[in-house]
Amino acid sequence: MKKHGQMIGSEILALALLLSLAGCLPGEEGPDAGNTQTGAAQSEPGTVEPAGYIPPEENRSFAASGMDCCPTEDGTGFYCPGTQILRYYDPAARDLITLCPQSGCAHGDESCEAWLGESVSGFAAYEGSWYVLAEENNSAVLRRIDPQTRERADVKVFQSQNIYDSYRLSSGVVAHGYVYAWLDHDWWEDQTVYQKESFLIRISQDNGTTDTLFDTADYISPADRVTFAGADEEQVLILAETLTSDYLTQEEYLAQNPGEDYGLYLMDLMEEEGVYELREYAFDMSDYRVVAEGARTSSSWALTRYGDLTLYAVDNTLYVYDLATGESRMLVEAPGTLRNFLMVDGKVMYLVRDPELHVCYLDLDDGEIHTLENEGKTDGAVFSIMGECGSTLFGNYNGKEGNLLGCYISKEDYYAERYENIFY
Ligand SMILES: [Zn+2]
């Protein structure tokens, strides 16, 4: 809690300059987050630009096609997956290139070296391979691509039986040799009655062996929800939201409250009587222990895991759970309502409303808390972080420079709030 609100403007600028002069910002040892690596650690001095922490590979979300970028293996740039092909963004050259060296290629089918699949929803680079979530002919595919040879292999296919039957892998996370993903299955019973089920599954990257961890059909109420919160070789973290009190079915509710919104009713009920738990399950899901009661994740869910560290909140206090040690640590008690939180570059970013909005970050290296000036804006963060590579943040900017979607800013410029240096 030290220095809250004091480290502003020129002091942050001075800090950023100091760190960049140190060569491999912000240090050769990352926070304790599994396979954290730094950009400059394995290179000759002066051959790599000063860079922040390279985000760890473990527990990283698949980048959503057409929306997200994810860091390259060496952390120097971004992979920007489209719904069919893969592009690479080089922040040093400020250049977006299609990853296909074939001259004259139209980049439109399997013959293209940048080809990922027919209808791709997610992309991840993990342990030297590329992984793709794709939907092809109503079937869902987890595909592995060798970045060197561009050879494609389907690790797992959820096969559609006919045109009334479809599977989709909507989102996923890579962790310790497995892909954790949400699988949606839609079908028309007797070609007339629409049915849908969703599963949280775990697919082995070695052999495609698949386990079902949760099945929405098993939920007690329609308000129940499970959120994947991290995994290692021995356990799986799950945020479980359950409604244990009695509730009305949609039919009962609408009979008593014609024209009202059943979804809102469930949300209000969850707010009053819902049970929120961070659970640590045994790897085979046979048993769990409650790590924290009242635990919630943030709307920046994809950035709440940083290697084997998982961020969560109880009321207005932020915690981090470390899968490696099995322990939670309190990080900061927000001086107001905690609105959102995420972790990039070895730092925990969070928004507090008191009632004005403050954009803060906690540096895990020195425990110091900083508050950004945020251009004086009090209704939202001027730069919403969506992703990072070693040197650069990716996100949306909405402030004095205008409304810029899917733009980039160097980490140094972000901490110094030099938004005029945002680039594409
Ligand atoms: Zn091509």
C-alpha cells in the first residue's frame, strides 16, 4: 500500500528511463511464474532491444481469431490469427505480414503456408508448436502445426454425424501439456427440437486423449457457471458459481411475472444468494478443496493467469494463487470498489472506483503501487490492455488521441503515459 497515488508523471517517466537503461528491463529474473523468460537473457548484450517480461506460455489463453494477438515464442512480436490464415506483427518494424513466403500465393487455401484452417476461433503458440481451434464441416478440430515445416496434424476431432449435428471449440487455454477448452455441441433432435450442451474438456497434446471436466447438463441451476482458472500437472483451478437456494424455473417465473426478464432474475438471485468459490481440484477431478470463498475473476479473464499464478478477488481485495506452492497471497486491498484486474509484464493492473475511476498497478518486483494519471479521465481506462509481447502492449485506446482499436504501445510509453506514441 505504500506510495499509492504518489508515483505520477515525471517520476514514472524517470523510472521507465532508468529501467530501459538497465538493458534488459526489468531484470533477468522474472517473478515466480513457472517458465517466465526474459527477452535479453539468452542473447548477446546489445543484440536485442530492451524489453519487459515475456509473458509465460503456461496457462495462456488461445488468441481469438480476428480480435486478439498473442506473443511469439521469443516474445519479440505478435501472432495475429485470422479466421483462416496467420499473420505476424513486428512492433519494431511496425509491419503486419502474412506468414507465407510463397510468391504469388493467394493465401486462400491449404496450399498456403500461413493456412490455419477453414473457420478458426483460436490460436496458441506453445512448446514449439502452434495450436488451432477450428470448425470444419460442422466438426470441431484441435490442430497442431509445426512452425518450421508447416505440417498440420489434427490432435483431436469432434466429428459431426450429419448436417443437424455440430461441434465447436469456442475458447481454450494451454497448460502443462494439455488444452483446456469449451466444447459446444448443438443438434436438432428428430430434426425439429434444438438442443445444446457445453463441456469444459481437457485434451492431451500428445495423443488427443480427452476428459470431460464439467458438463453444463450437470449444473444444478441455469445460473451456475464454472470458469477455468489455471492448471499444472497435479491440479486444476476452477472458479465455481452456484445457486444453492431454491429458484423458479423460467416457466414458473414467467407465469408469476409476465414479460419480465428471467436472466435478470437469475443474476439478481446470484448476487444475493450465489456461492462463489475458487476450488483446487485433483487432476482427475475426483475431489477438490476450497481455496477461497467469495472469489471472483475479472472481465479481463484471459489475462488473469500469468504462468502458474492466478489472480482473483474477494470483495475489493486482490489475491494471487500460486499453483507451484499451493498458496494464496494477498496483493492489495483496493481503496474503493475493485472494478477490473489483470496481469501483464510482471505487474498487476487494476481499476478502482471511489467513486471516480483510478487506474493502478502493483509491481510484483518491488511491491510498489503506482497510479496512472489516465489523462484525467474518470469513466474508464484510456488504454485497455488486451495482450502483450516482451516490449509492447496490445489493446484499445480511448482518450485525447481519439478512439483507436487494436493498437500498440511500447511498455515504456505505457508506464510513462505517452499515448501520442501509440502505433499500428
Ligand atoms: Zn500463402
